[in-house]
Amino acid sequence: MTSGEQPRFDLEERLLEYAARIIRLTDALPKTRAGAHVADQLLGSGTSPLSNHGEAQAAESVDDFIHKMSIALKELKESRRWLRLVVKAQLVAEPAHIEPLLLETEELIRIFAASIRTARSKKAKK
């Protein structure tokens, strides 16, 4: 990359890194009933956006694209709730370490919501 050149935005890579961070976090949660429950829920919702984004890229129609992106958005919002619970229930020794993951979750939510709005707008214009 030359100076002045913008880094390429790659949502798939970003979602892959997000899923990997979720996996590392869930593996670090305490091996208690509560820790296992939260880990299972967060593992599902936090890794789902990666696969749903892949399905959206192969969508058969605009409606299918919107549907798949909406599922990913729903899962990201669920992940945000589980991450907040991890902090509130003090399931990690350093709750501040969760903050960057929460910020990334918020950014991904905004990206997916904007993409859905754009797709709906383009569909309405047809």
C-alpha cells in the first residue's frame, strides 16, 4: 500500500476477526453453570454474523439479501446484550477488556443496519 492509499475495507475479514475474538472470550469465561450458559449463548450469536454475511453475499434476491443481513443484525444485537451481561455479572477479571469488543459490536450493528436500509431503499425505487 502506498502512502495516501486507503486500506481496503473487508467486512468478511472483520467478521472473521470478530468471531475469533468471541471464541477466545467464551473459552476464557469461568467453567461455572452461569459461565457455561453465557458462553454457549454468546458463542452462537457472536459467530453467526460471519456465516449469515456469507449467505447474504450469495443471496438469490434483494429480499433474500435483506433477510440474511437482518439475521446477522439480530445476532449482533443479541451479542451486545450477552457482552453487557459478561461485564455486569463480572464473569471476566478485567471487564475493561470487553470494551473494545463492545465497540466493535456497535460498529458492526451500524454497518449492517445501514446496509439493510440501503438495500430497502434501492428495492423501493424499483
